[in-house]
Amino acid sequence: MTTDQVAFKIGLLGPSRVGKTSLVTAMLSEAQRMLAGSGVAMVAADTATEVVIDGNREALQGDLLSGEFLHGSLLGTVEPTYFKLALDPGVPDARIDIELLDFPGGWIKPKDRVGVEDQWEKCRKFIAASTILLVPVDASLLMETTEKEHLRLLPQFLTTVQVEQVARDWAIERNRRPEEPALVAFCPVKGEAYFNDNGGIKNRSVLLRQRFDTVYAGVVQAVRAEAPKATILYAPVDTIGCVELVRADWTKSSTGIWGFDAKYRVRGKAEISRMGVDDLMTAIAQQLIYGKRLAGAQESDDLRALANRAAEYAERSEGFFRDIWLWVNRERQARRTAAAQHDREAREALHRVLALDAVLEKIAAQRFGPRVSRL
Amino acid sequence: MLDRRRARLPEVQAVITNWRNVDQQLISLSSALDLLRNHPSVLPDAAAGLAIPQFTEMRAQVAQVIEQYTAVEARFSRDTVNIGVSGSARMGKSTLLQSISGLGDEQIPTGRDLPVTAIRSRIYNSPDLRRAVLRLHSPESFLDEVIKAYHLELGFDQWPTTLDEFRTWNYPAELSDPKPDKVSLLARLRDIHAALWSYEQDLCRAEREMVVGLDHLRQFVAYPTHESQHSTDPVPRRYLAVRDARIDCAFPHAEVDRLGIIDLPGLGEIAAGAESHHVTGLRHEVDVVLLIKKASETSAFWTAADAQALKLLDLARGSIRNRGDFVYLVVNTPKGAESLADPLRAHITHQVNDGQPGKYFTVLDTDAAEPESVRGGVLSPLLTALAARLPVMDEECLAGAREAAAGTAAGIELMLADLTTAMRSVRAASGDVTETIADQARKLREDLAIELNALVAELRARVMADEDDPEYVSAIKAVYGDVVAWIEGGFGIGAETWQAAAFRAFGTDGSGRYADEQINRIRVEIGNRFAALDTFYSGQIERTRRDVGLILRRHCGDLLTGAGEGTALLTELADLLDNPRNPCPALHQAVTGLLALRMEYRSHLHPLLRPQLDGLRMQYEDPRTGRPVAVIVPELTEKGARDLYVNFTHLAENAAHEVRKALMAGEMTPVMVTYAAVEHFVDAFIRSGASNELGSPGSEREFERFARAYRDELWPGAYQGIAEGNVRYDRVMTLIDTLYGTLAEARRAA
């Protein structure tokens, strides 16, 4: 937790088992693919994260090998989970820490966070410091629910009420910092069956979007109302790609507890084929680059005043700008070190730091795929 | 003068006939109104006006008119000028009659003491005849008019109704309450009873008239003499069998030709209740009345009884204006009583003529016992006066009758006008059959619209409900469960058997053919199994038809009670609506449309759901490359067979899942289908407009046709009652019109 004050923070909002770990795993994997050969690595920054991601990968591999698997949705658990990643150019103190918090939606109601107030406060601060909210959306729940009795359960299973509340608080905080970028990305997951651009036969993406708009209208409106400048993206993600929904059933236990079970089969050659994760990474990179540019603007006379304000703001601000400021300072420090030492090692370090900058610029410059739309 | 009278007789008789008709028609009208008023179709408010107000009084007025015209008729139909001779007992009436007629005591008995005239006679001048015609009682009329009157007067509860009963009747010797008048009555009754033997044969004659020679007349018109009454022999009383007597004889005075004299009872001698009847009789029988007052020691002044007698005679005058035209006073002055005559005349002048001789009444003087005196003092001046006044009196009588008739007719016509108004309100309230059918048809349509709209609203509420139709969800789940069970059970043959068969097939044909056959089989089987929903769909539609049918039956009286329910009922209704005489094409089409409603999985839903089975195929086109891609290419091994089986179960499960999902999310749910169908049915059945294509005048008119065609089944008994009510109504209206006509006819005739 030593990087609390310097990590790039991303909030994850969604119910348990919606696929947040799979999304983080996919992001890590996709980042590694995108950074391959750049000299910059995306790594799990702590052991806990490494363990969780490894476990997720192993489970996924198992599912793929079995040819079919069940994926259930349950009512949310209330344990916060932190994922720590890092963009590491291989230069000490030059890496960018990225921290993601799986926000326990169950804590939104005061009565449900009795006894965990300290953790709640920590979560609240984390969300306030986040410039990005990722909202995984269970596409199968949206698409496979047809009975009215079950449709009424969707807000409960998708935790849209809690998501809306946290997103609203986050948006209010973002609105207080107009210079800072803000991004909410709604990421339908488990939606491989509804697209035909990644091995599927039928394209039901329009219907998926319609259902998302219906169910998440409140969340989108809350963000738009509280943070008008925030970027809101609809970015469906295939975290696996080579799976297809077989059937889905709403079930009710003998104790009256509802559950939603989806059965998937592995299609084709069981090769993971992620889709849309690169769009998500592009959006994140754009956030980083935007901040970096803002922080570096002090070199321009015209932007000096703004840079000064940004610097001052960074001194008293948590989160994003502090992180970016540190990153910029490290880059400068590397340049100065390289200039002063003129040695090979220093130049190499400078090269790596600049490579991180370049690769992020490159990723940020990518155009969003056709699945992505701005809301 | 008499001929002129007779010439006018037909018109008077015509008027009388009309007024008698009026009376009968009033009775008929009253009865008809009673019937109409009591008919169920007549509402209480309207019934109140269906009566002849003061019916009894109105009939009395009509009777009065008839009586007046009858009096005129009697007057105009006389062959003689009739002079009534009236006066108290012992005034010389019979003596006067003898003097005028030339008859003697044998025919017109006189006596010094007791009253001797038992039967009043009408005596007519007849040069060629000399006889008496007696009109006799029958036993019944005798017992009813004579004996019963005595019994009632004496306070007896019972009276004899046959002569045998009368003969054996046991009369008391004396009364418990011996008032003098009653004692006298009882004595007379006992005399009558005792003398039955003498007149019984006359009562029992076959002929009701008996002609008697004038020489033997006395026993039939006079009371027994004092001597015979007190002899020991039984006293005969044949006069008791006689109602009245007509005597024809030649009057001694040749100048008097067509003259009759009527012996009137002594006024004041008859019971009070009989006086009005007597007066009516006077009016019918006489043209003029002589009221005799005898100048004698006991009656030389005008008494109160005389005044009462004059008053009664004045009543008989009727419409004759001048009292003196109808009544003449005769002062009978026997020889030796001349000195009494002057005071009597003076008293009469004072009491009757207001002190001026002849002011109101003419006073004639005569000695009744002297025919010449009678001729000169009575007949000559009387007949002279009558020659001038009788035509005037005739006109006055006729005018009086006309006046009474006009007043009564006006009253009746006013009543008829009120009644006509009341009848209009009855018609407005109940209407005739045609109007009522139209009203009933309209109401039927409205009532059906209300209930059918409620059914539509109920179905719409189910369509719009927050909950899915639970029956439909259950039906889909059941069928889906069956399909999944079939899949999980190895496509009906078991997983191992299926895989073994697949492996065997691989050996001969490779994997492709078997896989193709199986995938097709699976697709067909899934479709077939979902078609089991047809049972549910048809049940839903039949239930809808039953709901509609029950509403129709509830409002269609007995028309559809014999039919079954649902389809059977609607089929029968469709047949009824296809009536050549009263075709209802729009209604028929609406019903047959509902009967034709189908919802079948194969024909209606499968085409829509077919894309959900697209996954059940062995290869598909890759959307990214456009190239065909095999779903699976299994190894030709047991593992390959197992892989194929797993793959097919996944595809089949997904297809079943997609079909189920599409059914649940589909627009075409049974309740939507039935809602749309019933809504369309109601629109067509209740609200369709005129259509040339169908040859329909529109729903509203077709309901009228339907109502006309089946009115007795739709509203059992109602139209039978309406027809009956209309007959009663028409009867009243006819009688009103007839009465108007009869009154007009009477007016014209008068």
C-alpha cells in the first residue's frame, strides 16, 4: 500500500461474479500484448493481485478445456478487492502504478457498513481519487432475462442502484476538479454470444445496447448530470471470446433465493480471443496522456500559468495529477540524469522512460473499435 | 197535431238509439280501460290516467238524456192526447173520469168512504171498441214487486220466491213492535196471502194480457167492498194479479176524438220513494194533468198536501217552461157545495197564483158528476188551450232534451280528450311491437357492449399486466422442460446409444451424413415438441369463445340456452344470424371470425421462431470472412462421437433456450391474440357500420333484424304480452273513436 499516494486509480463498480477479475486479467493480458517489444511491461504490482489473476487464468483455462462451464450470478458480496498493476519501463521509480478497487456496492447503504466504517472511508477516498470508473455489465443477464418476474430482479442482480449512487458521488467529485479528465466506461461482459465480430454467428449488439440503455439509464443520467465534462463510454468487452451461451435459467432455491445460471460452451478451437479490451486500454491511455500533457505544459510560456496552477493543484490534490506530476518529474529527472552523466546506463534509462511515454501515446492514439460508442 | 208529432218520431228515436249506444260504449270503454290499466306493459304512472272519472255520474247523465228523449219519444208516439187526472182521495177523480168516459162504477169504481180504486186505468176514446185490456203480473213479478216490498217494509229478512213458498208462508198474527202503519201493512199482507186462491190462476196464465168485457171489469180494478170484506166468505182479490188496465170505449163527447184519460194515483198516497218513479211515468204518459180539488166541508181550502202534490206534478213538467201549460187545477163543486167553491178558489188564487187568478195555473170549475159541466168547464177550455200550447210544449220538451244531451256530450267529449292524452302517454311509455323491438334491440346491443367491453378491458389488463400470463409461462416452461429432458436424455435414445450409433455411422458414411441427419432430426423434433403448445393455445381460444358465448347467452333469453358453450354456442349463433329473412351479415361475420380464430405453433409461431433454430446446422457462414465454417468436424473415433454428441446437445439446448426466450418475449402471446380477436369481434359485432361489400346496414340495424327474427326467444313472453297490451290499447282507442262518432251522430240526429 506504499503506492497509495502515487498510483493511478481506477474504480470498478459491479456485482460479484460479474467478471471484474476476468476484466482486470484481460486488461493485463491485453496490455502485455500491446506493450510487447516496447520495453515497457504491464505487471501485477503485488502478490495478492498476482495470485488472483493467476487463479483467474487457471480457472479460465480449465473452463476452456472442459468445453463447457456454468457461470452463475449471485447477490453481491461486500469485500473490497484491490488490484494493483504497474506500467514498468524498467527504470527504478519511473513506473506508473495502476490501482483498481473492486468497490463493494453493498456498503452504500449505511446500515450495511456497520463495523467496517474504516474500510468504507478508505474506499470512498479511493473512488474520489479515481479519474476512471469501470462498470462491468453482465450482458447475459440483460439479454437472457425475458420473464417480467425476472426482469424485476435485474436491478438487484446488476446492482444498478448502488452503481448509480457511487457513480453519482464520483461524478460530483470529478465536477469539483474541472481541469482533471474523467472517464466512465460501461463494459458489457459475457457478451460473446451477441456479437458476430469475434467468432459469433448472430449480431444482437443493437438489442444488447437497447437493453443496456434501458437498465442503466439512471446511472448514465446521474454521471451526465453531475459531471457534464466526463467522458462516458459504452465499451463491450469479450474477456474470453471463444465461448457461446448455451442456455440461461433463473432459478429459485427452496429458501426463496433467486439465482441466475448461464451455461456456456467453448466454440471453435478454444483459443482466447479478446475483443474490446484494447479499446478500454486506449481510453485509459488517453487519460494518462491527457494528464501528462497538462502537467508538461509549464514548458510552454503560454501554458505556464496553467501549468503552475496544475502544479499547485497537484500539490494539494490526490490521485491522478499527483501521479502524473510524479511521472513527468521522473521523466525530467531521467533526462537530466542522462544529460549529466552521459553514460550508457543513463541513456538507456532515459530511453525506457521515453518508450513508456511513446507507447502510451501510441495506444492513446488508437481509434476506438466499432463496438465503442460515446454516451 | 198528433200527426206532426209522429212525423218527428224517427229522429227522436234515432237520437235515443245513439245515446243508448253512448251508454253501452261508455260501459265498454270503462271495461276496456280496466283491462288496459291492469296490463303489465302499462306503467303505474300511465295507468293512473286510464279511467273514466265519475263514470257513474256520467252514466247517470246519459240516462237522464235518454230519459228525456224517451219522454219526448213517448210524447211523440202517442195516438191520443192524454190527460192525466190526479188528486187526493175522495176529490172526485173517478167521478170525473166517469163523466168524461161515460163509464160507470163497474169500470171506474167510486165509493163514499173507503178508497175503492185498486188499479189505475188508462181510458181511451174508441168509437168502435168497448173492452178492457189487463196487463197481468207473472208469479215472479208479483212476488218481487208486490210481496217483497211488503216484506221489506215490515222488516222481514226473507221473502217467498215461488208461489208455493208464498202459499205456505207463515205470517205472524201480530208484530213484536206494533206500530200502527206496520200493523196495517201486515194486515194487508195477510189479506193478500189469504186471497191467493183468487188470483193465482191469473198470475199463472200463459198470456200476460187479458181482455175483459167492461161489464166484468170491477173485480179486477176495485178493492173488495166493505160488505164483502166483513163477510165470512173468503174475499177474492183478483186485482192483485193486475199491473194496469187499458179501457177502450166511446166517449160521449163526439168532438173529442183522439183523447185518452189517465187515472193517476192520488199524490201523497204513494210512498215517498215511489214518487219520482211516478213522476217519470207521468212525463211519459200524459200531455197535461188535471189536479182535482173538491169543494167540500173537509177540503175547501188549499192544503200543504195539495201544495206537495202540485210540486211533484211540476217535476213531471220537465222541460216545459210554463207550469200552467202542464197542470190545470180543477175545482170540483158538487151540487150543494157551491158556497164552498168561492172560498176554495180564493184560497187557491192566494196560495197558488200569487193572488192573481190564472197567473201561474188555470183554475177550471166543474161539477165532476155532471158530464155537461165537465165538458163545458173542463174539456172545452182544456182542449182549446192544448191546441195552442201542445206544439209549444213539444218543442220545449225537445229543446230540453237537446240541451241535456249537449251538456252531457260536452262532458263526455272532454273526458275523451283527457283520455286520449292519457293514452298517448301509455303509447309513449310502452310503444308498439315494432318500436319495442327496436328499443329492445338497442338495449340488447348496449348491454352486450358493456359486458363485451368489460371482457376486452379484462383481456387488455392481462396484456398490459406487470406480470406475464402465468398460465402461458407455465405452459412454455412445461414444453421447454420436455424438450430439455429429451435433449439431456440423449435425444430420446440415451447418450451412450446415440454416441454408439454415431460411431457406427462414422465407419460407413463418415461423420458428415450422420451429423446432418441428426441435426435435422433434432431441429424437427424440437419444433414438434414445442408444437405441444397448441393444446394450450386452443384451450385459451376456446376459453375466450366461452367467455364471449356466456355473455351472449346471458342476454339472449332462451335463444342460446340449448347450445353448448364456446365454439358450439357461437356456431349455433352464427347459424341463427345467417337467417335469410332477417340477414345479419356483419354480426354473422363477426361471430364466424371469432370461430375461425386459430393460434397454432406450426402455422403461426414456428415461422417467427424458426431463426432461433438456425444454430442447429453443421456449418455456417463466418460473418467476418463470408466463408463457410464447419461447426464441428469430429474425429471418426469414439471421442469424436462423444464430441459430436456434446456439441449437438449444446446446439439443441441453445435452440430450445432461444425458442423459449422468443416465445416469452414474443409479441404473439395467447392473451394478446385473444385480446386482439375479442376486441375485433366487439368492434365488428357492436360497432360495425354499413357495408356494401357485406350487404350490411350496420350493426345497429342488424341488431334490430336479429331482434325481430328471434324476439320470442330473446324475450320470452314479452311480445305475447305486448300484442295483448296492444289489442287492449287498440280496443280503448277504437271505443274512444266510436264514442266520438256516436256523439256526433246523436248531435246530427237531434
